[in-house]
Amino acid sequence: QVQLQQSGPGLVKPSQTLSLTCSISGDSVSSTNAIWNWLRQSPSRGLEWLGRTYHRSRWYDDYAVSVRSRMIVKPDTSKNQVSLQLSSVTPEDTAIYYCVRGGAGTAAGLFDSWGQGTLVTVSS
Amino acid sequence: EIVLTQSPGTLSLSPGETAALSCRASQTFGGGYLAWYQQKPGQAPRLLIYATSSRATGIPDRFSGGGSGTAFTLTINRLEPEDFAVYYCQHYDDSPPWTFGQGTKVEI
């Protein structure tokens, strides 16, 4: 059974970088049958997909248009983790952030395992 | 990008009753790639239904999904106390972005 354990600060100052880590157990970040996503949830924006990374013959990543210029999702194969960095944050980035596993092929966007969520507040 | 609209916003029911939730898509999509998630307060969403009508592992058969084209439904028969939660529909396929509906709250 896959378990995703998130860690990272719950308070970030405006203009700084939000950094979260997701530790994966029961699966491999390098699996060719999985995709590792970050989503967030806020009252104003609902559930929002942010970005992903996955390994096939090489590593791939892609991002939502709304965060593309500010976001990086990276795997750490030595620790079996995936991380999120979101730079230049504003109060609009205040949300619960989730690490989520997706499947392969047409199930890429089907989210079958979720981390516990991290409430990140952007405030000075 | 497909927009999903859920109705009603809130459904007030009693244990033992049947809940019927609606999800309408802004355009048709192939493959029936529509999922439903349940979210309880303070928890992450949990996958209930995928491919319009297939139950995820461990989901009881009182949950059923249906629909086609742009109209999809989630039916919960014989509501149990633990079923009172917020339910989201989601379109998925092999390419992002993926979108969710705004949610339907099933309350007592």
C-alpha cells in the first residue's frame, strides 16, 4: 500500500520560496507506472493541479500555466522522495498542498493515493 | 480545458436515504474518464469511482457512478453516517491540466 508523507514549513513570507517534500513508501519515485503530482486546495480556487514529475526512459515534468514560471517538481531517487518548490509566493498561494500519485497512460490524471496535506500560509 | 459543474451545492439528507449527485461537463470527452472523490473534514480526498462507474479498491457497493457525454452522476444508496462529506468529480486522461468540480456537500 502506497503511503505519501509530506513535510515542510507551514508559514512562508511573501516573495520567498515555498518548499515541500513528499516521502514515498510502497512505491518508487522511479516507477514507470506512476506519476508524482502536486495539487493544492483553497476556498477560492478549489482543487487545483499544479505540476508533476515522472520517469519513463528519462525524467519528465510539466506544470499548470498558472504556476509554470515559478514552480519546480523534482525527484530524489536516493531518498525516494519528490519535492515542490514554488518561488515568489504571494498570499494567493495560501492553500493546503497535496502530494498525489497518478497512474500511467490514460490514468495519468487519476489520483489514487494522497499525502496528508500541508497547510501553507503566506504571510509576513 | 473542461469545466465541471456540480449540483446541488449542498444536499441535506438522513442516514438510510439515497443521495444523487450531478456533475456536468462543458464538453464531451472520450473514454468515460470521469472520477469521483470523497473528502471528509481535515482529510485528503479519497478516490471512490473511476472510469465513470468503476469502484476503487475497498469502496462499498452502495456507491455507484453513471452517465455519459456531458452528464454524470454519483449515487449513494442507504447513506451511512460516515458518508456525510464533500464529493468532487474530476475529468482525467493522459494529459494535464486536469480539473475538478467545485464539490457537493452531503450533510445530515
